[in-house]
Amino acid sequence: MKWWEKTVEYLFVSIYFDNDLMLAPLDGNEERLGDTILSKDNKWIVIEFKRNETCIDAEKSKFTSYEEAKDELGEEDSHHLLIYGKFEGRLILECKTYFSNQHKDIGDALLSGLGIDSFIEYIKRFINFKKPPKDGGGGLSFEDYTLVACVNSEGRLVSCMSLSEHISMFGGKGKQVHDKVMKAGN
């Protein structure tokens, strides 16, 4: 059976996406962080999707020093996930942590997010280990993740703002954040 990384992404969304989830797919330079930033109950997760487990090794080439990044961040990556496909009579999803390679149940992994301050600090440290963009542009900072579209499970745009705007607007107020974002989409 043949499938692609996008197949894994769509399968993930079809199984795990619900109205309480904020999903911000990334592309271009911002994708240096990962494929998606996800938040549930104001806990934040980064997901890198891969076609299958064999494709995960390609991530190492995206770093100036993968081993240094792993040494520094490997013990605090419970919120940074690799999700990939595996064929067992049908396509299923597998999950493990980005550096420490701990296999996790996806449902449990989605509950392992960080609070916003810890998440921002992790992102800053993670990005410092990534190679600069091929187009010669500068490195990214957390503030460069701008105009992220957040959609609900019905495909409706519920918010479009930078993550830094989201943080300053809502200040980590859990359910209150969710309610304001959902009202903004109406």
C-alpha cells in the first residue's frame, strides 16, 4: 500500500480533531518548527508528521547539530511529537516523542502539552538548533510565527492571528481563551 505524509496528516485530523482543539498548520519558513502547532485547554504541542517511521531520520539533516539539540532538549520533549503512518491491514497512526523516541498513545500525547511560557522557551531553544532557510533568509524567532489560521472541526476559520498576539490577547486563561477564539469565528 502506498501513502504520503499528507495522508498521515489528514488521517490524524479526521480522527483527533474536535471543537476544543486549536490547530495551526505551518508552511514555508515557519515549518522549520514542525508541521502543526496544536493547543487544547491552553496546553501547547508541536507535531511533525512523517509518511512512516523510516522517514523520521530525515529530520536529523535539518539541524546544525542534531546530537546537541537532542542532548539539550531530549528530556523535555513530551509535547513535541512525531506522528507517522504504519500499515497493519489498514493505515494506522503511531506516535513518539521528537528527540527521546518514547512511543506514546496519540490520545495521551495530545494531553502532554506545555503551558505557554514553557512552550515559547522550548521553541526558542529548538529553533536555535535548526539550519537557516535555504533562501539565505535569517533565522526564525517565536515572533515570526505570524498570521496562523486556526480552524475548527467544521472547517470554519475561528481565528487568524500571530501566536504572540494570541498570548498577549488572552494571557493563558484556559477556557476563557477557547471561548473568545470560538466567538471570534462566528
